[in-house]
Amino acid sequence: MKKIRKYLVDMVDKQIVNLPVGAEILTFQTIDDDPYLWAMINPKEKRTEERYIEMFGTERPIDTGKNINRKYLATFQLKMSKWVGHVFEKLD
């Protein structure tokens, strides 16, 4: 049986998030401007793996070189600063 869990993450351009092996990242959103990632996980899985998360603000440059592979996760807004970010998982 799987469960959906939320993970508090940092508000930075690039970061590594340790998730249970095989976790499926579902989305990224904020709660009171705190950033969270939601993933469907096997709660019995004790091993973790590093997942690479990148955030880009609107109009910020994004390296799209031919060897870079990303999966779009979500677009979110910060209420206090009116900043809009776009979140990807870097797959390579």
C-alpha cells in the first residue's frame, strides 16, 4: 500500500531532496508561502535516493542544453512577494 506524504523543501534555485526509493513526485505547492513537495511513496521503503529539484522564476534563463533532461512539476506563487516560480525535477 502506498501513501502520499509532503516534504518541506528550501526556497532555493537548486537542491537535493532525499525521498524513499521509487517515490513518485506528484506536485509542488506552498502553504502560507512555505514550499512543499508531495510524493506518493511506499511507507515501508527505508532506503532513500537523491532527487534533484530546480526552481526558476518567471523570465529567468533556463539552460536547455541537449544533455539536460527535466520533468515539469508545478508553477506556484508566493503571496507575500508576488513571485512566481516554476519547479522541475532534473532527471540526469
